[in-house]
Amino acid sequence: MAFIAVLFITPDALFIRLSEIDTWGLVFYRGFIPFITVFIGMIIIYRIYFFNLLISNGLFGIAYIFTFSITNIAFVISIQNTNVANTLIMIATAPMLSAMLGSFFLKENPDKKTWCAIIITFFSAIYIFYDSIKLGYFFGDLLGFVAALGLAINAVLIRSAKHLNLVPSAVIGKLVVAIFAIFFIEDYSLDNNDIFIVPAMCILCVAIPFVLVTIAPRFITAAEVNLFFLMETILGPVWVWLVVNEKPTLETVVGGTVIIVTIGFHTFYKLKKS
């Protein structure tokens, strides 16, 4: 499930690049279409119990909706303001950020190897940020980091509320994304290829992976799921490079390689140890 989910996600950044719709129009549809799709599915599966699950999430659910929404918005705006590779590399730092937050809030103190991985990924991200300042991509990179931080906070919230099912809150988070975009959107029309690209992106790259990634951790560990997601960091920029010829800078390639290798080895070590 995790492997199929990531395969669906890898062309997501390419679809964003190919779409001609304005940023807030894209944010709206990436919130509204997945919300409708997944909400109907949840109602079919859970029926009225869906709303009971949503209410029972309480403050954890509200916090999850808030961070989930910010993460989704930051991701789209980031890709449209920097290289795709930069955004996806920032996203790849999420597991390390999660470990840091878990240490502070959940008292889950990382071992020495985890701290070593955190330090390496941190300085690699700083290296990419420094390059982006020169190229004028700093704002996009910063939002990519915000998206990664949002993913890390979500992971900590899930671990803090293991007894709760936060999937209904995530569904509502998609609705909040769409509602927020309404205040900024100028045109709802889907012209030319957008009438095919945007719905395909929202269903194939957002809705379907959302369901699969939610189910996958029931059968494998979160570390294994994170290992699969390194595929997106590698393949996402490749799709964009092959189709629209957007090449990452040398600094992005070097810093990104260090981050991917570090997280890959660290995750493999954790899995082997457990």
C-alpha cells in the first residue's frame, strides 16, 4: 500500500508545474476534490459513525486539522516559488524534525545515531537555503520547510493520540484548505488542459495516496512508510526534469543527496535494530 501510494504521489509536482491555473485556484481544487472523494468513501464505510469519530477527536482533532491544512497550502505555494527538488528535499527532513519534536514534547529521546542524522540533515538544509537566497528561491524553500514541519507536528499528534482515529480530522482539513482558498481565488474556471490535469492530480496524486498512506501504518511501522517516501524525493524532480526540463542546482543535488542518504541509512538502521 505504501509503495503504490508513493508511486501515485511521485508525479504530483509535475502536475502542479503543468497546470496553468493560479496558485489559489489550485489550492482550492486540491482541497475540495479530495475532500468530496474521500468524504463520500468514509460515509459509505463508517456511515453516521464518521461524525462520532470526528467529535471524539476533541482538541487533538482541532490541532490536526489546523496543521494538516497549513501543510497542504504551504506545499503547493512552495513548489510554485522554488525548484521542485528543493521543496521535496525540505519535505524529506520531516522524519528528523519529528524526532526532535518527539524528544521535546513526548520525552522520546533520540539515540546518538538519530541526533547525528538530525545534525547532518539540518546543515544540508542550511546549505540548500544559502544557495536559494542567491537565486531568489528562499520564500519557496521556507514554505517547503514549513510543510515539512507541519508533517512532523502531525506525526507527533498522531503518536500523542494513539487511541484516536484522526482520519476524519484530516478529511475536514482538506475542506478547510478549500474554504481558506476561497478568500483569495480569482477564477474557478479550468481552461485548456487544466480540465483534465487538475481533477487527475487531485484524485490520483492526493485522494488515493491519502487513503493508502492512512491504512499502511496499521500493517508496517512508520519508519518503513517514511523509507518509501524517499522515492518521492528522488523521482519527483526526475519527472519534472524529463518533461519540463527544470534542472536542480548543483547545491541542491549535493545537499539533497546527503539528506536522502542520511535518512535512508538511519531508517534502515532503525528497522534492522527493531
